[in-house]
Amino acid sequence: MSASDAASKVAAVGVAGAAAGAAIALAVTRRQGPVKVEAPPKVELDPRIAAALESARKECGEGKWGPDDGATAAAWVAYQMSDNAFIFPITPSTLLSEMCDTWSAGGVQNAFEQVTKITQLQSEAGAAGSMHGALAVGGLSTTFTASQGLLLMIPNMYKIAGELIPCVMHIAARAVAGQALSIFGDQNDIQAVRSTGFAILFGSTVQEALDFALVSHIATLRSRVPFVHTFDGFRTSHEIQKIQAIPKEIFGKVVELLAPEIDAH
């Protein structure tokens, strides 16, 4: 038998086997009937939170619509919900650090009616270590980074997660440089921190970058699980879309609502 005949015979056997398997599966399905998939249980919102949200809507109104980019949107939430931010600029997260530094220098107050303190370190490892120290003594701290910068923060991330400290890191995802420098859009950096114990929220639009940033800050205080809030570098961080902003008064309402969790931290 030639090689081509043998290959044809093997292929024919494979096709016959697949057909037989499909026939058996169909027969079993018909005998048992369609599998019923139960709807997930409806999650009831905490009445206290529902009442506060409704009150905030009536008092503050809906947010205004306007153009914004993902980095600025996320940075605004981080600035409002933090005592301090420890930064070391790295593309494409630099804009987050720059915006927070600009607001701080201009005396813009956060949700706690104080100016968020911005401190630039000499490396991402230093930023992570400083953030960890501030968190450990009860501060609400954040940082912004990407790519190799995020990898340098991994040792502190394990400790923060292990100590159940509320924390949010805002990441503009980017390729990790390997054999050569790469600033391509990628999510290798986020994949590298999945085992640290941090929860991960990934926004795919500018509106989600804004909304998920606030969701992350609320969730970390409620659960004591640290969060990585992330979105695509360049594609979302620098994309300008028309979004619905969050009124500044809303942040004050959120802080008021989370007062027990903040005090516990």
C-alpha cells in the first residue's frame, strides 16, 4: 500500500469515527431532551445603597456628556478617591500621572475635600513599595503603570493581596518588551499578574474606563480585595469619545456611603 493510500484510509477512518460520535451524541440528546439552563439568581441591591443612589441622582442630576479620553477619565476617578498617588511615568500610562499631577499642582480637591498628594519615585518598584507602605498605615493610595513597570510591582502586589488591603492600580495595558523594545497594544502585562490575588476589571471603551474605575474603588473597599483596573493602552487610553461624566458631587456621596469601610481600613 502506498503512502497516499494509507493516508486516505486513515482520513476515512477518522471521518467515520467523527460521524459515529456525532450520531451517538445526537441520540443521547434526543433521549434525555434539551438541557435546561437555569437563569442565575437575581442580585438584590443593598437597600441602603439603592436609596443613596436614588438620592444622589435627584440631588446631583445626571452627568454631562462631553469628549474625553480613557486615561483622563480613569485618572479623574483615581484622583477623587485617593489620598495620594505614587507615580513613575511609563508609556502609555504617563497621561494618568500627568493629569493627577496637574490637578494636584492646581489645588484641585478630591472627594475628601483635600488635595491629593502626588509623589514621583525613581522606578516603578519604588512607586509600588511606597504605595504599599501608605496603604499599610491606613491611606488610600493608587498608582499608574504599564508593561515592564507593572512587572516590577508584582512582589508588592502579592503582599498587598495577601494582607487584604483595599487598593486600586490603574493600568494602561501594553506589550511586555522581550527581545526588543515594544510599545504595541497588548495585554501581556495584565496576564502576568493574574496570580497575584488582585481582582481585574477590564474596560473596553472610554465610558467603561471611567465607570469601572469608580466601580473598582468601591468594590475594593467593600470586599478588601485589591483591584487592577485596566484598559487597552493607546487604543482606549488615548481614544477620545463622547462620554457621560460623573458629577463631582457623586464622589462625595460615595465617600459618605463608604465611611464605615474607609474607617475600617
